[in-house]
Amino acid sequence: RLRTLVLESNKLGPAGGVSVAGWLGRMTGLELLNLSDNRLGPDGGTAVCRALAGLTRLHTLELGSNALGASGGAAVGEGVAGLVSLRHLYLRSNGLGADGAAAAAAGSASLPKLASVNLA
């Protein structure tokens, strides 16, 4: 079982995010996922976040520098809400704005092991 997946800085774009989302949900042993700096945009980011539900072992999620915007922030909030093992959430440089940041924070507020969130 794959436990670490790092696809940082691969210029995936929105279509690549949708493609990754298509198989990501089957990687149930994943503990660390780094998709930072791929310019996923709101559509690619939302697709990835919807695929997170079954990744209950995930402890680190890095989605920085993906231009997620406010709607992507909302998708993050929904996507991480059930990730009970999540300890670190990195969302830096995504242009979430107040609404997107609030939505991401609301979704992660009840996670029992969450130790750090980076929104800067």
C-alpha cells in the first residue's frame, strides 16, 4: 500500500486535479498527500477534496499554491471533515479569502488530532 504521494510542482492544472481525483479515493492507505504548487484551481481542487472521504489514515494534506479560491476553501472544509487522523493541513497561497478560509476552518474544527493549519 502506498503511504506517501508527493506530486508537488508538476503543473497538473484543473484537468490534472480531476484526473488525480479519479483514482485518489482508492488509495485508502495514504498517510501523506502533497499536491502543492500545481495550479489546480477551484475545479481541480474541488475534485480532489471530494475524493478525500475514504482516506481515513491521512495525517498530512498539502494543497498550497493551487489558486483554490473561496469555493476551493469550501471544498477543503467539506473534504477534510471526516479525516479523523489528519494532523497537518497546509493551504498557503490559495487566495481563499475570508469566506474560503472560514469554510476550511469550519470543516477541520472537529478533527481530534489536528495540530497545525497553515493558511498564510
